[in-house]
Amino acid sequence: MTAVRSPYELEFRSVGGELQVVIRGDDRHPENVLACWREIAVQAQRRDAVRLLAISHVAGEPMPMDKMPAFMASMTGLGLEGVRVAYVDMQGFKTSLMETAEIMASEQGFSVRVFDNVVAAEMWLRHGDE
């Protein structure tokens, strides 16, 4: 099996137990999104992150609903199950689709919330309900 390399530009920064990543690109194809999250998971493990703030500037339409269950299942085992994740989609896709993604992620054992602004994401990440 050939490893897929992420087509995204990822900028990482550690702040205490929090890993921040800025994601830039223009491809939301599920295999490429998964490759991106594999890279993020590796960095989270290397840096012993307990919280992750992912700020996405990825252009294009969000992943179609019919692709999400398989994508979420593929995320299992990457090492993010114990990491609280706030995902900010700067393209403004805080829609019912993203809320459904939160539910699917939760069903796979992840603590994830999707936001359309950084301030709300940071508040939840550091002070929100478990």
C-alpha cells in the first residue's frame, strides 16, 4: 500500500498541551483529507497534545455526506481519540453537514466540535463541556 502524502500546507505550533495547526489547500477529496489528518495525528503524538485547534483555510465544497461514515471510521486508530479537537472551517461551512460530522466523530470515540470562528473554538477547547 502506497502512503498518500497530504496535498495541504500545514503549519504547526505547540502551546503547552495544545497543538495548533493551520491547514491550507484546495482539495477536499476524502483520501487527501485523511492523509492530512494522519500528518496532524503524528504531530499530536510527537508533541503529547491533549488539545488540538485545527484552523482550515481549505477551499472547495465540504466532503459529501455519503463519504463521511467511511472517513470517520478511517480516523479511528490514528491516535486522536484522547485529544480534544476544535476544528474551525474558515470557509464558513458550519452547517447541518458539519454538525452531522460532529455526531459521527463522537460515535467513533472522538471529542470534536466544528466552528466557523476561532474565538468560539478556543473557548470550547479550553473551557467547554466535556
